[in-house]
Amino acid sequence: MLRRVGTVLWILVLIAGAAWIYEKTRPAPIIVGFDPRTGAEQEQDGRVFVDLCWKRLPQMKRFKLTERSGTELNSASLNGKPYVVSFFFSNCPTICRDLNRQIQRLNHEFSGTELKFLSLSVDPDNDTPERLAKYATEFEADSQQWLFLTGQMFKVREVGEKQFRVIIDGVNHTGDLFLVDRWGRYRDRFTWDDAREMKRFSQVAQEVLNESEPPIDTVISTRNVLASLPHANPELIPWLHDFQLTDQDDRQFWSRDLTGKAWVASMFFTRCPSVCPLQNRFLAELQPEITGRGAELVSITTDPQNDDPSTLRQYAKSIGAGTAWRFLTGDVTYIRRIGSEFLGIAADGDHHSSMLVVVDRWGSVRGRIDWQIDGAGEKLLELIDQLNAEQTPIVDFMIVTNSKGLGP
């Protein structure tokens, strides 16, 4: 009997020893698919790092929510300052509190810097400003550095789903931290409960704080992998903040590749017998003035079934288009979405807008000019000059127009 007990004890000791050795020697968990520095594969949840040019990063769009103080936060007020976005709800008894304890630690680490932390409630029905104010005191949150935000659920979803492309559905929400740099670009995402990720956060956040000008052509490593993915399934993208099409030379074109330049977009189709030829003649005459200012022209066909790259190339040659004038084609439904969601104009076959849409150096629509109105050319060039003078992204603005009404 004693021999049998001794054997069992030895087996238990061996199992415990093997478990201890495994824990000490196994790789630390890391939520990535590839280590960006070694290229080694990690058997985790498939998230990967990508190396891409900074200008490919998506630009944050303006949002408004209510802070725990009861005052409205307009994200435009954060222009020029880096910030971190997270999602939580105050009734969460476990994970959210652990997440916010980590954010509390980061607040101490970056105390005295320009870095701000924005915690957005995914339970706005219960998380009133008063409740958030009480909750924030548990973490000794500095009201200037760490903001707790609430608002209508659709506004919170717009930030999460449209800007960071993560699911926001009440208690089912992401636990990642999202870093936005001082230029308004969604820079990177981090797993809050992974020690390596938090070390990486400290490094990247410090890099962002040290930047004195937009690193337009700098290649960075980021976990924001969606930034570099082609829009192969645009129906899965809830709202287009940028687009990808094919140009007249059959090359892939990304709207983000024009970051750092103002550009003028228009809709047309090559078989148009009336308005389009006049519109493109107007642009051809202004072409030296536009491109001489460093701006580019982008003309998107609303008849992609007929306007393939070869047809567009011949058309561009026939009107004397230079190298800074792109003619684009792609999927017809996707082009309609580019018109309605990105440019804010009609783009449906021969029923398309005659507006010239002016986009600033950071990918935001800043003007819609009807070329058929007297003085349109002067107004267009004046706006380009204004945008060229802007050294940092402008978030809070009115859209310039020479027709009735002003855009938001």
C-alpha cells in the first residue's frame, strides 16, 4: 500500500515539474500572426503586423460625444494631439475594470505629455455623465488627460465600426486600445492585457509624441492591418472613408496615395455626348494651373462596363491629359458608393453630378464646385491655394461651395 502511494506521489511530482518547465520555456502569448521584426509565425488568432507607408493609414473623421462633466467633446478639439480610444461600460464587473486599471497605469506613465485617453461607453443608456463621473473617481482619472465619454449608441458605433472597424454591440465590444497620432491618423492597435503589446505601446506612443511634422513617406510597422488591405469585398465595409480603383494604365490606385497633395475629383463617362466633354474641356484648360500648384486631377467613370483602362487611356490622350490626371474605373456599385459616401455626389451612370470635389492633403472633402457657374475656376484655384497652406489636418471645417447651401 505504501509503495503504491509513493508511486502516485512520484507521478504527481513529475507532472508538476513538467508543467513548471513548460510554463518557463514556452513563448509568451502575443496577439499577432507574425513578429514584424523576425518574421516568425505565431499560432495565435491571426492578427498580423504590416509594414506600410504612413500615408496609407486612415484619417479619423470628426465625432461628437458627451464627457462625464456634461460638456460636449468635439474631436476637432483634439487636432494636433495624439489620443488613445478604448471601449467599456461601467457595470462590467471584471474585464473592463482590469482594462481601465491598465489605462490608469498608462496615464501615470504619460503624465505631463500631450497624450490623451478617451474611454467610450458601449452602454450609454446606463452610463450617464453623472455615473461616469463617479466611475472615473475610482481610477483617479485626471479630467484633462483621461476623458470618459457617452452619447447616443449610433454615435458610439460610428466611432467603433466605421472608424476602427470593430464590432460595438453593447457588452460585446473590443478590448483593444486604438492609437490616433497628432495628425489624426489611426496609427495602431494594442492588446491591453499582453505585456509585450503594452511595451510596444509605450514605444509607439513616444514615437508619436516626438513627431513634429507628418511622416508622409515614412514606412511604419502597425497592427492596423486593414489599412493596407485592398477593398476586395467593399460590401463588408460599412462606410467608405477612402477608395481603391484602377487607373488608365491598368495600375492600382489608392486615394490615400495622394496624401500630402490636394486633388480635384469629378465624375464622367467617355460616351457622354454633352456635359462631360464640356466639363473635361474646362478641366483641361485649368490643368496647368491646378498641377502647377502641386494638386492632381482624378476623374472617375460612371460607366465602367464600357470604360476599361484601355478606353480611358485613349480618352485621356484625346483631351491632352497630363501625368497628374488620373482616369479611374472599377465595380459599378463600388463607384456609386464612392460618390455617395466619400465624395458626397451622385455617381449613377449618366445621372451623375457635375460638381468638382476638392479633397485636402489629408483625404477630407473640403469643397464642391459647380464648374458651370461663373467664377468657378478662380474659386477652385483659391481653395487649392488655401489647402496647400495648411500644414496639419483640419478637422472642424465647412465645405466650400459655389452653389446654394453649405456642407457640414
